[in-house]
Amino acid sequence: MPDGRLDARSLDLAGIRALVEGQGNEDWRALQAYKYAWMPGVDSFDQVRTIPKATRRALEARAGLSSLSLAARLDSEDGTRKYVWELQDGGFVESVLIPDEDHPGGRRLTLCVSSQVGCAMACSFCLTGDLGLKRHLSPAEITNQVRQVQADLGAQRRITNVVMMGMGEPLHNLEHLLVALGNMKHEHGLGLSHRKITVSTVGLVPAMQALMSRTQVNLAVSLNATTEEQRRQLMPITRRWSLAALMEACRGLPLARGRRITFEYVMLRGFNDSLEDAARLVALMQGVRCKINLIPYNENPERDLLRPSDLVVWRFQDHLVQAGLHTSVRRTRGRDISAACGQLGGVELLGRRATEGADPSARWRAEQRERARRGEARRIDDGRGDLLADGSPEQPPGPVAESAPSAS
């Protein structure tokens, strides 16, 4: 924290226990402190009168309870809401709240959560990658997004699902992510079921294996291509872990009974939306317990990429379903506030809103994107060497070459 103390919301229960070591009755006191750290309205341990004064003083001397600063809250015409958070170092991240009143399994209120400031992966269809990677979020900064959005909603509406699909690559920040997930799931933390939490990844193979061996959550893999060449054009991480290596790893993951991997497939007109692509996708899924989530591309002025027609998407989905694959098409939500898939960190619309004083983060985003494009701010190092095979920083790739639209 800015004053040099530990951030208790970045600690798990064992970490809280270490804070009360020597105070007597440590297990019970740690559980008390941990529980109150996640209670609504608690901003400091000094508020917890059920803990002895000496223990409160010891906790307050060593640790505080952080919160995010809300810079903007933008509401879409379709009910989607975007929260823009300003961090203590002046950076910004976003969370997106997506209501779904018509979900077959019952009403859903899903929160899309960020894990990094910017992103190092440089996927060609995603605006967040244009920012470059500034830094990882702390466990508290990840979990506070859920805690504070829930507080904003009040007791009458509850977040039902959390998806780690916001800004950043979650598995590039694995250790902090694991602590945050633990606090989300703990019965005395945020109390979310592991069945209601999904972590998305571009395909960091060792981190995928580590995640699934160390915690229980749903896994979503951003696939977006059916050939090695296609995926290299879209996703530079393919230079490190090939499509074949990724699929082999998926087949070997330790999935609990009844669990499947979700494969996210962004559909781009004339590039990966043909029936030949659909047939190759069916072949790739052999031996994998899976479901496919088709995402028609959300067009934006920063890219020369186009969305397929609804007919092309329907025929692609039908081919997969006829082959026995569970397949859904993701509805586009929040486009008018740059909250749709691949648009987080965008500035074109937010820049207009900033002129009206609605979003103070837009100018910062524009500056960061320009720095990244000049090669000044992109880091892909994870502490063990560059994630890309040749060890050089990866600049945002140019637009994917458009080919003739597939026959319909």
C-alpha cells in the first residue's frame, strides 16, 4: 500500500494468520480478520470490535484494506455497464457487468474482470493489446473489482458469475490470480462457487497446466483459428506454443467429471469463417471435452477487420452442431460504451465521452497506445524469459489481410 503496509486483501487466510502471529488464539483471530476484510462497509481492521484492541492495533500497524477508485461508470443501451477504475499509480483498468435475463439456466449477472494494466499478448483483433503491458494487477486489485461492483449493486442484486476475460492475460499473472481466485471462492471471502468462475487464456500452456492442478475453475481457451498459419497471424503467442502443442495440452488437462473446456473463436469475415474452417475445427476438437463459443468480431475504427454476416455465422455453427459439438454464439453487448469483447482499452468512443467529462481515463489510454506503438512500453517477459520464441518484444501486428468472403 502507499504507506508501506501490506494490503490484507492481497493475502489469503494463511497470510492473515501470519499477521496475527503471537497474539494468541491465532487461528480464530485470523479467521475473524479474514472474514471482516471481505465484509461490505469494512475499510479498516479498527472497525472490527469483535477482535481485541491489541490484535486490531497489531493488524492496523502491519496491514490495511485497499479499495479501487471509481473513475467512471458507463451504462449501455442494452443494460451492460462498464466500470473504469483508476489505480494508485495513475493507470486504469475496466470491469464489465453483463446482465442476462433470458439465460436458459436462469437469470445471470456476469462480471468480466481485468487481471493486468494493458496486455502483452498483442492479439491482432484486440484493442487492449495496443496498450502494451504496464504491469500485473495485485490480488487485491483483481478481487476488489468483484467486491466493489457487488457493493454498487446492493443486496438486492447478486453477481452470479465471474469471467477473467477483461484487460490482460490472466495466466501471465498466475500467482496473483491464484490468490485472487482463492479469496473469491472462500466461504468467508466473496463466497463464489468454483463452478461460476471462468478463466480465459490465449494458450500459455505451462500456466494452463498449473492453474488446473492448483485450483478448480472453468477454463476458456481463446483459439480463433484452425491452422498454424492463421493463428500466427492473429496471435503472436503461437510462436511460443504452437496450435498442435496447445491442443495436445488441452487433451491432457485434469478436468473434473462433467467439466469441459470452452474454446472461444472470434470470427473474422473471409479469414476464418468458411465451412472448411468449421470442418478443421471439428477435427481439432477430437479427444477434447469441449464446447465452442463463437464470437462474431466486434468491428471498430482501429482495425480493418470485418464481422461475418449472420448467415455465415449460422452456417458455421450448424456445421459444428451437426458434428456433435456443443456450440453457442456470443451476443454482442455494450458496443456503444466500448465494452464488447476485444474493445476494452479502446479510446475512440471513450475519447468523445471524455470531452464531456465522463471518462478521465481516455487521454491516458491514448498516450499509452502511442507509447506501445513506438516500442516503448511492451513487455512480454514473465520472469523466466520472453514468452515469444525469438526473445524480441512483439509489436502489435498489422491488420489481417482480407480475402474474398467465403461462399454462402
